[in-house]
Amino acid sequence: MDQPTHWQRIELTAFGGPGMLRVVEETTLPQPGPGQIRVRVLAAGTGFTDTIIRLGQYPGVKQKPPFTPGYDWFGVVDALGTGVTGLALGDAVADMPVIGGYTQYLCVDAARVQRCPAGLDPAEAVSMILSYTTAWQMLKRECRLQRGDWILVHAAGGAVGSALLDLAKHLGLRVIGTASAAKHPLLKRYGAEPIDYRSEDFVSRTLQISGGGVKAVFDTIGGANWSRSYRCLARGGTLVGFGALQAKDGTESIPSLLWGFAKLLALWKLLPDGKHSCFYNIQTRREAKPAEFHEDLGDLMQMLAADQLRPAVAERVPLAQAAEVHRRIDAAGIAGKVVLICE
């Protein structure tokens, strides 16, 4: 294949709104160093976490702009640096660099990438990385669940929420999901019982539907909501907090969020009610347990290749439209996941 004479990446020029994202035209391909590969990126995921990074509010990113954002990517090996073994040109690979994914080409340490089955749809494959691995690890590594158990998923129409629905269906779990009414058709597609959080009391409805409480709640809303979610648990159930949407949009104060963390991580553990609570962060967990991350991502890619999963890819849009995608994420107007096509 002829090498391109120009290619694109997205650059965050300063922390702030979607207007801080701009398209940069490059004319020279990056060259892989020893132990590295160059990747031709086929698809980059987008989601709420990317908008947090754009605002400068993500604790796992210390780098200051300008830089290329993009939490995860899927592509093919385009060039090999010296000393690389076990990979060949054209192999499908994936990674979760936290930043750097909104690009058509990049270089990365070969040891860090996940080799993937051939023939995957790039938009579905990139969904497996941040969204599905987050969902899979929360379901399988943070909770003890059996077929037929009830779970509650907040923000069930989002990228991670819909991944939880798909995987829960695969595992034979029964699901209650909170979402705006416009996203209820997506929830029903996965067999979930929808609750409109804007007009219904999710605590009473969850207790009613589940017959007394659920075995797990997955809550990305924030500290005040965690207290209500805890009331939805049956004895022996687990509350997993994994985000704070209301702190980001300004509807929850920092003191309220900190009080929520105090209860989630310490105070509730002192109660003799048989319930459990924890906070999950995929980046922290990957750095602490990289082998488990690769095992889980590899399993998910194999499940996708076997046609066992149905990712809710809302749209595939060109890389250059990243800023517009961020505007839509900020407005909570996307059901599922929008993927940037980088080819």
C-alpha cells in the first residue's frame, strides 16, 4: 500500500468546550522506535470520559494541552520497529491509551496492545475496549452474580450502560435500567425494564420490579444518587460507583460528592446489613492488574467475533467531526455509542 502524503489527527488546544478540538493536518508519518509498532487507526471510541478529559477534570490525565485526546482505538499494524515479535503487518490490534486515540496514525509499544481476531467491524471492536471492558469487569470482577439475578443500571442508554445491558443479557441476568424516555426503546431491545428517572422514583420502582431488592447497582450519577442506589440493594448485594455525572454538569456540589465517596468507600462497610460498595475505575485497575485487563479484553473480542454481543453503535462519523460529537455527548443526546471512523 502506498504511504499517505497527509493524514489527520484531532488536537485539544486548551481545556474547555468542544470548540477547543481542532483538526490538524500532518504530512509526515510517525516512525516506530525499538519495540514499537505504527498503527493505522480504523476507529476511535467517544464517550463521557473523553468530555471529562476535554474539560481538564479527569484525574488520570496530568498532561496539559495541546495534545490528541481519545481514550481508546482499534486499528491494524502498519509498520514494525526493531525487536518486535509476535505481531505482523496487517494484524488487528487495540489499546486504551486514555489520550491519543483521535488520530489516523500513531506509534505505541507493541507489548501494550491487544491482538484481536481478524474481520471485526472496527466500530463494534472499539466498543469492546473502554465501554465493554468497564462493564465486564464490574459485572464479573466486582460482583458475584448468578443467572436470574436482578441488577439496576443507571444511565442505561449510554455507552457503558448499554454495554452492561448487552453483557447482562449474555449472562442471563435480569436488568432494570434508568434512562430518559427517548432511550427506552434501546433498553427494551436488550430486554431491560426501563424507568424514566425524570418522572418516576427509581428506588420504589426498583424494589417493586425486583421483588425486594437487586443484587447489584451500577451507578455513574454521583454521591447523592449512590445513597438512593444503596437502598435498592438486597442483602448481599453490591453497589458499584463508577462516575459522577452530576458533579460534571454542576447539579451536585463537591462537598456532596465527597460525602458520597466517604459512604461508598468507608461508612457503609461498617453497617451489619450484608451489603457491599466500591468504586471502579478502569484506568487505575488496568495499571494495577494489566494481565486481567488483557484477559478480559481478549475474551470480549472473541465473544464479538463469535457474534455473541450486539454493541449499540449509534453512529459512525468521520474523525474530523469529533467536536460535534462532543457537543452531542454534552447534551446527553446519544443512545449508545458514537464511533469516529479514522480511515
